[in-house]
Amino acid sequence: MTTMGALTTHILDTAHGRPAAAVQIDLYAEQGAEWALLRSVQTNADGRCDAPLLHGADLQPGRYRLVFQIGAYFRALGLALPQPPFLDQIPLEFGVADAQQHYHVPLLVSPWSYSTYRGS
């Protein structure tokens, strides 16, 4: 049986101890010297997307970029952020070597810091 790969993400707001809902995420794929926008989605109440960002044949080996629009999220919460905010758009670039695997790219974020890892 052949497994089908997928790309997923979720966002946890570590400043408030909860999932980050209604965050816009833009997904790009590297195509030569350019980055092509594949899709834009918004996180649900659980800080996740309702479906994988890429699944099956749509996930190909290569380089990808997720851009998390986190400044807008914190502004929507009513936080007084400096202008410009320390973190506004967070780009994460990563490679997919085996498109048959599941690549989960979570973001842990506050207005002042973030971290990521390859999850499961």
C-alpha cells in the first residue's frame, strides 16, 4: 500500500496559552528563483486548518514557505503592539525530501518570539 503525503500546520499562542484562531497563512512553493503562491488559508478555532495544505499528488519534493500573518492576529486581540510590530509576518522555509511522508509544521508564537519544529 502506498502512503499519501501531506503538509499540515497549526499555531499555538504561547502568550495566552491557547490555539491561535483566524490567522491567515500563505503557502508558497519555490519555482526556480521565484516563490509561487499556492494558497491562502485561515486557521480555525483550534488553530489548525480545516484540511491539509497539500495532500497526495499536490505535495511534491522541493522547498516551501509558510507565511503566518501573526501581527494581524495579535492586533485583533486588542494588544498594543509597537509600530512596526516586532513580529508581523513570520516566514518559515523548509524542504520536503519525501513527498510520501507527513510534514507537520507547527508554530508556537507570542508577540516577541516564535519557534517551530517538524511535528507528527
